Amino acid sequence: MSDDKKRYPIGESESERRRQAERAASGPQAAAQTPEPARRGTEAPAEAGPEAAAMQMPAGAPAPEPPVAAGEEGAASALAELASAQAVLAPERLDADAARAELAPADAAPAMLAPAEAAPAPPAGGPLWLRFRLNGQRRELRVDPSRRLLAVIREDLGLTGTKRSCEIGRCGACMVLVDGEPMNSCLLSAYQCQEADIVTIEGLRDERAERVKSAFLEEGGFQCGYCTPGMVVSVTSMLAANPCPSRAETEEALAGNICRCTGYGSIFRAVCRASAGEPDANLI
Ligand code: FES
Ligand code: FES
């Protein structure tokens, strides 16, 4: 046999054809005696599977177990252990899920957003006629009941001295006086201001308010000035109730007003200057 044929054996159909030609040449008897070549699938009885092995075993002998590799056996027992462990843990997992589902509504509503939610629900129906006094003038406009007072003041009535910043009642930039009390206009809905007396920084022009504004200018109590209208509203309201506040009282009154760019020292000095009495020794 040539090297080529060793490397590339002739296909089965080709060799079959040659054998038939040889049989025809030597006659019908030779053809009958020539044994059929063994087929590839029957050459290896050991690979014939458990059925074939069982056929060779004596009658009554137990059928052999299908062969399992050592690695597969270990994996099967590990899976069985894992399944039983999961079955034990499952009830606890279910309890935890149920507890989480019960807690979910409380988690979804952070406490810091509570003020707006704690307010009474707006009246049902469409827009309402909002009637109130703004900086001494009677106003009447049709708005959605849940529209924020900050939006009414700035967008509907065009008074932009009241600033929009955090909108969650933390910074005090939107501070206005409602019936004489400083309030965050970002947290008030329109329906809550029905017949209220509202004063914004534009309407704060009495002698005390002018003194506060001058004090902020003289002491440099601002830098960008974004917080200043809210500061002036809060300080003016505080001085109306307490003309000579202490440092602690001033800190408490300004707790809802955040300045992001000025040192608070100049703001406290402005309050001290604006106060009607002598500057408090503890204030600076
Ligand atoms: S914008 Fe209202 S408190 Fe900040
Ligand atoms: S001066 Fe800029 S935030 Fe107060």
C-alpha cells in the first residue's frame, strides 16, 4: 500500500465495489464463501451499551448500574444537599419577603417629603378661584388647587424676588410672610392660601425691613445674593417679634435659611446691626 492510501483510506463504497468485482471474476461459489467485512459499529462489543452487556450475563443476575464517573457522582450528591438546604431555608426567605413587602410603603415615602403629604387633600374638582391679598393688593386668579404658591407668585404673577431652589422646604430661598408668619412658599398649595395675607420681598418696605436690607448691604451679608430675599424675610419677621435677639435666638430663627456661599459671620453681624437695641455681646 502506498503512503497516500495509508493516510487516506479508500471509502467503504469503493472497497465494496472492488470486492464485488473480485467475486464476479472468481465465480458464484467464491462469492458465497467470502465473509462480509465487519461493520464499524459492531467491531467494539464493549461499547455496545448496558443492553448488550445484560444479554451476555447469566440469567437472574442483577442488571448493572449505568456507569457514573466519579466527578458526576460528587456533583449529584452536592446538588442533592443543596436542594435539601434550600428547602429548609425557603420558609425563612418567604417570611423575609413578606416583611419587606409590608415595610415597602413606609420606605417609599421619605420623612423629609412628609410636610406636603401631611397637608389636607386638595378639594376635588377642577381649577379654583384663588382670592388673597398679595403685598397689600387684592388678587384673584383661577389656578389648579394643588399649584404651589411659589409658582403662583413667580410664574402667574411675575414677582421673581421669591427664589426657587430646593423645593422641599429646606433652604428658605422661597420664604414669604403668610398672615405675618414666615413660610416656605414651595410647600404651600394654592388652596391653602385662600383669603390669606401674603407678603413677598417686593412688598417688604416698612421701616424695619429697610433697616434689615441696609444692614445686609453694610455688613456684606451676601455674596451671590440668591438666599438674601429669604434671609431678609426671616430676619424682619424675627425682629418684629424680638427686636433684640440673642445669638441663639438668631440661629434658631435662621435655621430654615441656608446660605451656600457667604460666611454666616457677616449675616449675624447684619442682624446685630439691624436690631433695635444694643448689639448683643454674645451675638458676634
Ligand atoms: S425652595 Fe422652598 S425651601 Fe428651598
Ligand atoms: S449669598 Fe449666595 S447663597 Fe447666600
